Amino acid sequence: MTRIVIHEVGLRDGLQMEREVVPLEIKEGWIRQAVTSGVDIIQVGSFVHPVKVPQMADTDELFRRLRRDKTSSVVLSGLVLNERGLERGLECGVEMFCLGASASETHSMKNTGMSSSEATRRIIGSAQQALAAGKKVQVSVQSAFGCGFEGPIAEERVLTMVAAYLEAGLRNISLADTAGHAFPDQVERLFAAVFKLDPSVEITCHFHNTYGLGMANILTALRSGVSLFETSFAGLGGCPFTRVAAGNVATEDFVHALQLQGQRQDVDLAQLITLARDVAKYFDRDMPGCVHKTGPLHRVGQETGQKKETE
Amino acid sequence: MTRIVIHEVGLRDGLQMEREVVPLEIKEGWIRQAVTSGVDIIQVGSFVHPVKVPQMADTDELFRRLRRDKTSSVVLSGLVLNERGLERGLECGVEMFCLGASASETHSMKNTGMSSSEATRRIIGSAQQALAAGKKVQVSVQSAFGCGFEGPIAEERVLTMVAAYLEAGLRNISLADTAGHAFPDQVERLFAAVFKLDPSVEITCHFHNTYGLGMANILTALRSGVSLFETSFAGLGGCPFTRVAAGNVATEDFVHALQLQGQRQDVDLAQLITLARDVAKYFDRDMPGCVHKTGPLHRVGQETGQKKETE
């Protein structure tokens, strides 16, 4: 069985949706907690214009700080949308570059000001530069399961983008359900089609829980042979440039589900729950995740903060 | 393919968890909305002692009112835990009797004051009486996937109860995840074992979303050949006699997921969403369901009340 890889994207996909700019020291603390938990990859932030997304203005500085005393084997990733972002990422020590283009024309225009094919072409160029610089690289198809503006996205458009990535030598490919439109039958179908294109492709998935299907979709992806998963602490998240966004699948809920099935027992779930609770406390509101509220299943009855028995 | 049957249990499993006693007229209005939506079975309430569960004190009267002018083919069900409940149910016109015993000794004692085997024995007696009276009957195994007090429940205990029900001629059997401990691999395994006992058994499932796995579990059950599903409007619910309870899978979210996959297009999802919104408005708090907040997927962009685009 392939090893399941967990990519924590709360720092990026989660925080970009928040009105509030989280101070660098707080972010750094959260990242260090995530490192301790034993997740495999942590997305530190994105390299976008600080005026457009002020929540991500300190991404470069965060990378510098984290790289300074780094001892763990965790991979620190950064999201890059254009050439300027790539430059910044190369300067500050990004270890894994995540780049993406949208399969939806409308989403692509709103998110990047470029058509889908133009964005794909430019992303491929940047991704190849990052590869040439010896970096890990992941390229994604955003809105791969549907678009909040356009509705359904033809499977063929997604497969065309995947084929273009593969042809360009980019083998770690993420299908992102940006708007949360995916449903399990579709997930199974689309991943089967991608593996048919190339059975050895490294596929990552990324699901939002807009319609309550996030966990069902991610577990379907797991069953379909996908082994890399992007999730967010406490279930934070959402794309600011789509409609009706909702959070990602919560990292601690996903790890909890995996551990119930006997997988990834090496991840420190208690640490992930503490992180999610810290995040919930910081924002002082109810978060979408479940397990940071209930405590993990095997400790029911001993968890502090659980609901009182109503009898 | 077997027809998927939807059993709305929000009026019982949902309301029993609420501090507030919902007035009879409000309940009646919600039931009539559910009838209009085209779900197949509606659980009107339970027959328990009005002092113990005052939220259910008007169950008899509700049945009488609903039966008076009933024209639809919807089946009106009632939950019965003992002989007195059966008597009351037979008097007021219950069409389908739901009876159950817990696979967990501790849960059984707390819920009924009887051991699991004693409760099972008595339930079987009542169920046979209801059958003899020409009624539809469903018998359930509560805490079939784990217990908030005892933790894991041996599959064998569940199968022993199922075998006892089958032997007694009771063929509609529900496995209830009272505490929300189920996970997809377990769901698949347990239902496979039940179908092995008797491939023609009519199996109902009932999942709570305590750890974020409710929808994943219900869709796994569907894939495993289960065709009867108990869900609650807006995702209300929880057993007052277990620990760390959470709501059921939301009826409108489940129907939404089914319709995305091309199933049960005959159910009026808009009506279910209106009902969930009315329920949320009545309780004036955030409800666990998703789709009544976002609107259904195929109408994204035209829904009123959706989140504003953040761009």
C-alpha cells in the first residue's frame, strides 16, 4: 500500500479567507505545532500581491524564519500563481512549489486575469523553472470538479490540463475541488480517468465541504488510489475568488478517520487537536471541524471539554 | 437497483435533544412540509413517558390529527420502547412501528433500565404483536457501531441480535450508530456480515455525525446494498442517553447528494431545504446541515441568502 501523505494547507487556504491578518508570530507557532504533529508537508503561505491578499504578506519572512533552525523532515510548501511569486519563493527557501491553473475560464479570469489555457501555459513554465532549480513541484487543476460561476466542468478539460502537465514532465498533480462541487461517484470516475492517462502519476486531492461531502469525497479519493491529501486545521478555508465557498476537510478529522482504519498511526492526533483548538480560540468562533470539539473516539469519556452527558 | 427509501426522523431523534418543547402546531406544520417533499416515511415521535421526554408528550395527538385527513402514501412511523408504548401506538394509528434495543449493556441500562438481552426479548415480543396487528415493523440494533460508554461493540453481539430478529420473523432491521462511532471500513464490513446472514434482509441505517463521518458512512452503506436511510431535517438529533452526541446526517444534504448521483430525483429538494430553514429559524441557531445554507448545487448563483462573492 502506498504511504498516505498529508499536506496541511490551513495556513494558506485557511487564512486567506479570514478578514483578520494573523500576526507572523502566531502563524509561526501554528506551523511549529503542525511540524510536531508529524504531518508531511505544510503550506506556509502564498506569494501573491500583499495588497490583494494582505493575510499572506509575510510569507517570505515566515519561510526565512522556519528554514533558519529547521531540523525535521517536514516539507515546507508555498503557493505561487505567477513568475514574480516564483522568484520570491526561490529567494526565501520554499522547498515545494505549488502552482495551479483553473479548469474554469471564469474562475481563471477572476483569480488571475488570464484565460485557463494562458494560465496553464505560464504555470507550466514556472513549474519547470522550479524543477530545474531542484525543488519539489506540484501543479494543480483548480475547479476540477465544478465551478461556482460556470457550474459543471467537463471532465475532458481537466484531463487535457493533466495531460499537458504530464507532457511537461510535471508528475505531482493536484485536482482541487475549489468550490466544493464534487460528489463521490464523480471523484471515483475522474481519478480513474486520470490514472488511465498515466498509472504512475502522483495525484493529490483537495476538497471543500460546501455541500457536506468533503469527508465522503476525500475517503473516496483514498479508495480510488489517491495518496496525497490537502486538508486544513479546524476545517478552515475557501477560495476568495469563487462563490459559496466553504472550508476544507479538517486535518484532524481526516487523520482521525485514517487512524480508525488503522492508517497513519504515526501522526500525533492529540497535537493536531490542540492546534485546531488554538486556532478556534484565536478566531473565537465555531469552526467546521468535529474532532477538535469532541475529542478523538478512543478517548471518549476521558476528554476534557466534551459535552456533558444529558441524562 | 433497489429503490432508495428515505425515513425522516427529525421530529423524533431531532426534537428529543432540544431543551424546548416544540408546540404541536409547529410540529404538524413541519410534518406536512416533509410529506409534501415526497420522503417515504416520517417518524412523528416516540411513545415514551411524557415526564421523561416531554418533547414527545403530544405524539398520540399528532398521529390522530395526521391520520384524520391523510391522503398521501407516506408512511407515518412511531418509536416504541416498551409494551405501554405499543398500546398507545396501536390506539392512535401508527402505521409503522420502530422498536429497538441496544447492543451495549451500559447504553441499554441507561436508556431502558433493562439488560441488552432482556430488552431484545421484550422488543421482539412487542414487534410480533405489531406485526400481528397488520402494522409495518422495523426493529433496530442501537449502538451497533460503538458505544459512548463502552467503546467498541463486538460485531458478534450485533449479529446475534440481528439473527434473533430474523428468527422471530422480523425482516426490516435497522443498524443505528447512536454515538456516531462508525467509520466507512467498519460500515462496509458490518453490512456485508449482515447480508451474509440473510441476503434478502431489509436493512436500514442511521448515522450520527459526531466525528464528521456521517455522510461518508451513509454513502458507504448505500454502496454496500443498504436501501433504507434514516436522516433528520437540518441535521438535528442525538440520543439523550449517550455521551458526546451529535446530529444525524441532514435529510436535505443526503437527498442533495443522491440527486447529484442521479438518484431520487422525485423528491422535492427545494421543499426539504425550506423545511430545514424553517427549523433553523425556529431554533434561531446554526444547524449542522450544509445545503439549507448554501442552496443546492444546480442553483448556485441564483439562490437567495447565499454568501456574497468576496472578490
